Amino acid sequence: MPNQKIAVVLFNLGGPDSPEAVRPFLFNLFNDPAIIRIPGLFRTPLAHLLAKRRAKPAGEIYEILGGKSPLLENTQAQARAIESALADMGEVKAFIAMRYWHPMSDETADQVRRFDPDRVVLLPLYPQFSTTTTASSEKMWFQAAKTAGLDKPTVTVCCYPTEPGFINAAARLIRSGVEEASAHGKPRVLFSSHGLPKKVVKGGDPYQWQCERTAEAIVQELGMPGLDWVSCYQSRVGPLEWIGPSTDSEIERAGADKVPLVVVPIAFVSEHSETLVEIEVEYRELAHEKGVPHFVRVPTVGVEDSFIQGLAGLVRRALAGEVAMCSQAGGRICPDGFQGCPQRARQQTNRQPSAGGQQAKRPLAAE
């Protein structure tokens, strides 16, 4: 498959690029029907209200980061690394489509149309599939592609929670964190992921199941007998009950147990406010207050070579297939019962005549 023009579109959430962008960024987030699942007639005014209320505390978070999110620059570095890893395939160009701030899908789809690729691979920088992230980004992408007149064979990599390169990169970074913490006692490793409301998971979203598989795979890769570890969830907002245990409650428990902590972000692959502020600043302060002997934040996998090579391998396998969607294993990896699994939706759609992977016929789990 050499000498093709390949567009790789990286999905990520995005973040404000200035203090003035904080409030509109928050509005875009809260106005996403995959996030607040009520009719738009009610969701849009609620999104305006929530964005107004949360703009000040969110702005204070981004002040710590210099007034903006570093997510775009980090994602750009990953894009360039992926291009290098796929250079043997022909003309490969990686594009970035952020969900809630620029560059968003509409502007990126127009760039991809002008590039005029032979094929398009949609590659989310969310290792674990969720209807709130990958499905939401994918749905927005296909709407934007249709508006831009971009009609090229397209395949989506839906998830890669235990992809070996990703797991290897995470384990390598964790080992040094465990070694540092071990000087202060036997450490506990917290595998921290962004949380979700319980009702989303009960509705069939496979995200929590996939996050737990990621944690288990990393522990196996570490090969540390008797390792003390917990899979937990951060960033809870609003009155709904969220999946647990929460990262902050686990930090409190570690303080009571007087064990050092190594906190590992496993659902984030790029540094941003939830790693550099929530974990590094807020959770570190909480750990100190609760008497945790030592606190280590493990960096995200970023442009670690094994992670980038793993992503490149996913792109190669996606292009080698004839399907419109593939996981790290090609087909479905989630057990039965997860209604939000996109492979399940594809299997149901495939009982009807197929359009050969063209975007107009793609099943979208968020629809």
C-alpha cells in the first residue's frame, strides 16, 4: 500500500488557547449532547449557564498553565511523530480535529479535502472508547466532512486500551515513578482515568471496562510481584453519581494507610489541565494534607517511541482492512451487554447492504 496519500485525523478534546477562550470552550463542552443528554432546547441555555458559572474557576486553572491549555502543542508533536513513523507508506499527513476548541472538525475537514487523500484514518487520542469522547468526535467529524464535500474512503480506529506499544510506554514511565516512591515505603499505584456518570456506564458505555483492562495490562507488563494498585477516576463534576472509586478518596485512603503514591493517568495520552493541574497541583496538595509520605505524578505517554509506533501500527492495520471501523484487534473487543460499543452497532448495520466503508453509511454509536 505504498505511495498513497493518507490523511490521519487525530481526535482530541481541545482546550482554550487564551483566557478569553475559556468560556466559549466550556459552552461547547456542555452543549455536546453526548455530555449533557437532554434535548437541545434545554441543553443550550443550560450550557450557557454552566459555562458562565465555571468560567472563573476554570480560568484560574489555566492561569497556572500560562493562560491556555498546552493540549494543542502536545497533540501537534504527536501528529509530527506519527507522520515520521508512517513515512514509508507514501505521502502521509496528520491533521488534528479537536472537539471543543480550535482546530475543530469543520476547519480540519476542509484542510483534509484540500489535501485530497486517497484514504482517511480517524485516530482518536482516547485509548478507551466512550460515547462521550470517540463517538462524539466521530459524529462531529462526519457532519463536518459532509459539509466540506470530503468524500473519501474512511476508517475509524475505535479503541486500543491494551495496545502493546501504549502499555509498554506507560509501564516504562511508571517504573521510574515506583522506584522514586519506593524510597519512602511500599508504594501504591493509582491508575487514574477521567470519570463518567454511572448512568452513562449503566447505559452500555464500555469506557470503564476498557480502562480497567488498561490498568490490568500495565500491571502485567510491569511484572512487579505484590504490586499495590487501584483503578480509579477523577474530575467529577455536577450532582450525578459517578463511577468510582474516586482518585481523591483513594488519596485520602493512602494517607490513612501511610503509603506513598504513584498516580498514573491512563485515559490521557497528552498533558493538559487534568494532569498538570488536577493531578500535579490539586492532588499533590491533597496528598500532603492527608499525610501521604510521598507523591509521584507519572507523565502521559506523549511522544514516547513505543506509543507512537503503536499508533502507527494501528493506522497500518486499519488501512490493510476493508472495514469502516477497527479496534486494536480488528473486530469487537468488548463483551456482550455494552450497548454503546461501536462494533456492536457496526455488526447490526452490516446485516444490511454495505456501502464499502464510505462515510455516508457509517454507524455512529452516539446517534
